[in-house]
Amino acid sequence: MAGFRVEDVRVHQTADPEVVIGEFTYRGDAGWAAPGIIVFRIRDGLIVESRDYIDHLGLARATNTVDALCAQLTNA
């Protein structure tokens, strides 16, 4: 997936002072876009845990790779 960048970054604070959520859009040079989020747990100024989530099916549709995704899932 060459030629993509992160745009539309928004940072959300939560009720837990250790948890911060970043919301963003992956945008490709070929015109596709896919939303994503990342959840950080931060202690003493250091990231101690992170989890990220993306709409994989939406990304596969946008990049015309649904067949390849399905093949990978069924061969796993």
C-alpha cells in the first residue's frame, strides 16, 4: 500500500487520564480514504500500550483488493 498519508488527525481525551484516543484518516495518492483510530495508554509521559483499528474491509474496497483480502483470510 504505497503512497498514503495520515490526515484529519483529532485527539480525544477520556475520563481515564492515562488514555488518549487519536482519530485519523489514511488517504492514498490514488484517491482512496479509510478511517482509523489509535488508543494510547500513557504513564509518566511514556506510551505503555497502544491499539489501533482500521476499517480493513472499507480499505480493501477502496483499493480494489477485496479478492486478495478474502484469499488471505481463507488461506490463513
